[in-house]
Amino acid sequence: MSTWYAVEDGYEIGGVYTLIPRRVSVGIPEELLSTFGKMSKETAGRSLSGKDKEWCLLTMDEKSAARYLGWDDYSWDAGETTYAASSKFVDLTTKRRSEAVILGYNEYSWDKEL
């Protein structure tokens, strides 16, 4: 049995991040959902953004972006706030905004976590 999940992809052009909603069908048995760590029924079947992963699941690019923004493995998994993460998205340098986008943030999601 397949279940439909809404996912969002996006792209950035000139500092503006645009979301592209789409739907994907996945067939994951309910009893297996708990084996996906932080994944839930809402996130199963889509790839998680870096911001939604534990440190050990981040890609090398995502770890590099997180380090640039002030996190390390401990502070990331503990949910600590860094200096950069305590600033509004528009107040970040261009480089920090780019690193935040690598982690799956946009202006709304970044500021929502303040």
C-alpha cells in the first residue's frame, strides 16, 4: 500500500529561496517507521533537510555548513543556539545565509527557530 506525502523542494536564485511543492508516493509499513530515527509518518519517504537530521546523518557539506555557523557534533545534537543562530536571517552575512540554505533553511524557517 502506498501513502502520499507532501514534500517541498526548492532552489535559490539571487538570495531568494523558492519552494516547489510536489507529492511522492512511498510504501513504508507502519511498523518500520520507528526504525528511521527522527523520521515520522509525516517525513518518511522524503529526504530530510540537514536541519532535521542528527549530526551523524549529515552529509559532509551539511557538516561543513553547520560548523561554519558555529555548531559541532555535541552542540548540534543538543539543540544549542550559536551566535549565528541567534540572529535573524536577514542579518546574517551572505556566506552565513548560503550555509543556512545548505542545511535546508530559508528565511521563514530560520527565523521561526529564534
